[in-house]
Amino acid sequence: MSKPIRKAAVPIAAGIVLAVCAGLLAFFASLPSVEPLRKTNPSSTALMDARAEEAKAQHHPVKRTWKWVPLSRISPWLQKSVVNSEDARFFDHDGIDMVETEAALERAAERHKLGRGASTLSQQLAKNLWLGEERSLWRKVREAVLARKLEALGKDRILELYLNVAEWGDGVYGAEAASRYWFHKSASSLLPEEAALLTAMLPAPRSRNPRHPSEHLRRRAFTVLKLYAMYGQLTPDQVAEARKYLGEMVSVAAR
């Protein structure tokens, strides 16, 4: 390369670097701060707002049943079942589960389509709080960055936020509202089989109804129940007893 060409290339390269840096700064500046969530609970979420807009567009009443409770007032069985089922390495990763991400990318390459399966609780929380249900690569990038930022709040706070904003039916949000709506009891009183049934509703809570359970919902609830034993949280005898009660619940509901 001649000297004049090299001289001309320097400002071009510098301009490209500056443009990239400016773009990155603009990207990070556009992301919401997680710091307010350290001590303050959200008054709404992107998902709730999107559901409200959908209802208004269809001239339907906006439904929102929601009551915030601290993590200490949410049954440990629901905490365990959600982590077991949705994000087994929740307490080990930093917001992104690279093992699951690599597996999901391999599946996507085989099917030529990006599907569900790699989102951690932190990523799902970021989506619910700020991003809504838009499906795009850009949203996934923002989701991943926000998930890493959420980790600064600590695992207990992330779990508390997740369980309080998760959708559990049409207009039903959070563990407390879900427990009272589906089981007529507080979230603190949920039994293992009830927690398994609520967990089985995720990630399609508006199409999975515990009062009229589909075969898929029933199978998934029993699968979630097995995970308690797999992770040493219930003995085989305790799982067998919970299976009996779960069977009665879904059989009665299906009538």
C-alpha cells in the first residue's frame, strides 16, 4: 500500500471506530437502569402494558389481578419448581446460561429456526419488565445485556421480581394473585403439587388452564413434580404422595 493511501485510510478507520463507539454508547444509554429495582417494586411491566393495549384494541376490559408479596411469603415449593423447570443453573450462571444457549443454537441450526429453550429467569424477567413479546434478534441482544445487569441485584431479588411479575392467566400476574385465583389460598401456602401445576403453566399461561387442564398441561405438571426428587428436594415417598394429590387435582378439574 502506498503512503498516500495509508494516510487516507487512517482517518477513515478512525471514523469507523468512533462511529462504533458512539453506537455502543447510544445502545447502553438507551437501556433502562436496574438500580431502582434494588429497593422499589415496579408499578407495571412492558408485558402488562402490552396486554392492556391488546384488550383496548379489541374493545375488551383491561384485566389486571396483581398483589406484590416478598419472597419470604412465596412458598419455597414454587420457588424450587420454577427454578428446577425454567432455569436449573439459575444460582450458578451470571444471567446467561452458556450451556443452554449453545444447546439452543445447535437445535436452531438443525431446525433452521430460533426457538425457545435458552432463556434464563433473568432473561425472562428482562423481557417481562422492559421488552414485551417482540421476537427479533435485536430484542434478544437487549435481553441478554439487561439480564447481565439484573444480576447485580442478587439472585433472591431476581427471583422475587420474577415470581411477582410472571403472567399466570388472563390478567393474572404474580404468585400471590395466581395462588388465590387458581387455588383460593395465599402463595405462602402452596403445596408441592400445586406449585408444580402453576409452574407447568409457564411459558404459555393464557392457554394453559388448571381448571380445564389439557393433556399437555397434565403431563408437564407431573414432569415438574419429578424434578423435586431429581434435585433431592423430596424423597421418593413424598413425590409419590404429591403425585397422588396432583392426579386427583387434574382429574377433578378435567371433569
